Amino acid sequence: MFPPRDTKRKANREEETPGKRKRGAYTSPEVARSVARATKRKASREAEMPSKRNRDAHNPPEVAGSVARAPKRKASREAETPCKRKRGAHNPPEVAGSVARATKRKASKEAETPSKRKRGENSETDPSSINGSRFSFLVGHYSSSDFNDKYQKLQEVGEGGFGSVYAGLRKSDSLPVAIKCIQKYTVKFVTFVFEGQEHKIPFEVLNMVVAGGPAGFVGKSAVVQLLDWYDLGEEVFLVMERPFPCVDLFDYLQDNCGLLDEHKAKIIMKQLVEAAIDMHAMKTFHRDLKLENILIQTTSDGPRVRIIDFGCGCYAKDGPYHSYSGTRTFAPPEFFSTNSYEAVPTTVWQLGAVLFELLDGSIEFDTRAFIRSEVKISNELSQECQDLLNMCLTPHSDKRATLEQIREHPWLSCSCVNCDK
């Protein structure tokens, strides 16, 4: 498990002064490089749950960390009702085609090719029937004794309005897993057809499988894999792989004194862009890319990016969306000005916001503060890096870079350490 953390930031930043906010609501950084900000807190925790703070009422941690990990910021969703919102209530699933499409990733091309059906924004998903035992886990299970026979639930590592997340092990092979326990009344169910029978499954289950492939692809995708799920009356359990060792990107930043140099940020950003391109190719719109929903797994080849928490995800359609589910401070400016936004430009904006936070250790990103020029791109960064940030964070969505343009940008395509500041 990970060592205790002290430096999680508070999510609801609406009441703070943009541009002057210290990174971490419970720390006191004035200078990003100061290690002191990783241990000092100013904000009182008396209003929060003792020992277990909500990480994100609807953006929970998918992967286990230390029980003592400090709090993550809450997702700012002012227009929604906390804890009682049905997942996807404001942007119902529109997943096109069969779940088998998820297998057409780089890792494998063995799956069947289903028909491609587009669904309206307010329609339920009805994946086509899939033959093959590898997809049988999508049907889910309904027995707590079956769960207890297969998995060992360990310590709780997160709690929020959605329920709780636990570290765990798969008993058959001691595989580390994360067990996400969700209150059933918050879950959006969709219809899945398997072997001629209709089954109701959580949309988050379908979304994760479409984005990352079925359980047999564990560790092969940037998306953390779903292994199993259970409908146990008033709760739904999602069992996912638990990459080890890893920390989320916010913790990774703290381990590096609050910010990364351009070379380290570039390594992570390259993987994020590739993961985003893959997800959109599978018609999956994550909609809440931020430091807390990105894991950094330590491997012999260097840091590896893993994407978690698809609770705010939806089908990546070509047209606009008119309601937002995710972290408001990372919402694109067009949402605030026109109450509409599109999938790819929003993902590009969020990637720009993530890169901004990786490179600037003193200020948390806030869309409205950025538009008002209260949060600015540092002129101490290399010109190419500043150019990429400006391309991602262009206020007008039609002038914003595409994911492919980001991938081909000179700053990201160059691997030379000496060209970085």
C-alpha cells in the first residue's frame, strides 16, 4: 500500500479567490518547490468526516491507496444533487454498437465486429448480443457468497456519496484488486443482451469495457480494467484491477516537490494524449480528466499512465452536450458561455489543464480564472511548451488544437532532454 499522504486538495474551489489559491486546500504553499506544503494544512477539517473524507462524491478513487491518504478535491457539480444523482442522469449513455468493439484495440483484434448503432442522447444503451464466454462477466452476479468466495476485501481506501472503495485480492491468484461499492440508487443501468437474454448492467461497467476491453486484457490498456461486478441488493460492487505500485498524478506531483520539469511532464503527457485518442476512437468520452483520475504506475520502463473513474463518462458523439458532469474547474469555457460543449475539444481543454498543473506548482487551474487572465501560463517555460499550452487552452473551441495536432506538436514529439527548460 502507499504511504500516508497529507496533501490532497479540496475540489470545491468556487469560494476561493482564483489565481491566489494555494495548491491543496489543506496545505499552505506559497512557493511550489517548498516541501513544507506537503505537510502543513490551514483549512479546518471539522466540517468533514473524521478520518475519511469524500474524495469526490461522484468521482471516487478506482484504485487503492493508503487508508490515511489525505482528501482529494470534490468534483464541483453545482447543478446536480450530491449523493442522490443517478450516474449519467444529465448525459445518459449513448454507446454505439457492441461491447465487443472494445477488443479492437492495439492489444488484440480477436473480438467480433458488431453492428454500429447510434443512439440518441436520452436513449438507453442496448448492446447487441455477444457470443463468447469472455463477455459473460458483463452479466454480473447476484450472490454475496460468490463474491466472498472469489475476493477478499481489505481496508477501505476511499469514501464518498457514491459509497466506498476497498483494496482487495482475488483469492484464486492473489491479484490485487480495487472494489468499488456504489449505492444502487445512484447507478444508471442500461440493457445488455447476452445469449438471447436481456440483462441490466451499470453504464459505468459498459463504458469501462468499451474504453479498455474485457477482463482478459488486464494491464494491456491505459484504462484500468474492470474484472467483475455484483448486484447485491442495495449496493453494486465493481471489481477492478489495482495497478501496483502506483500513486495518482496528484500524489506523484507531491513526490516531485509540487511540479515536474518539462521532460518528466512530457513523458506523462505523451501517454495521456495517446490514451485520449484511443478512448475517442472507441467513442468513449471520459469527461473528467484531472490529476486525481490519472494513476502513475511505476514500471521498469518508467512511469506508466493509467486512467480511472468513468463515472462521469458517456458516449463520444459528434454533436454538442448541454449539461456537464465532471469537475467544474476543468470544464471548457464554451460550457460557461453557451451552455454547450463537444467531446474532443473538451478533452483537449482538460489535457491542457492537466499539463498546466504539472508544470506550475503554485496555482491550481480554474477555467473561469484562466479566461479572466487571473491564471496565466508561465513565461519561464520553453516557447514550444507555452505554444502547446496555448493551443490546448484556446478559449474558442473551433480554434483549439485537435488530439492529433497535439500528438504531432514539436514539444511533444521531441524526446530530446536538452531542448527542455
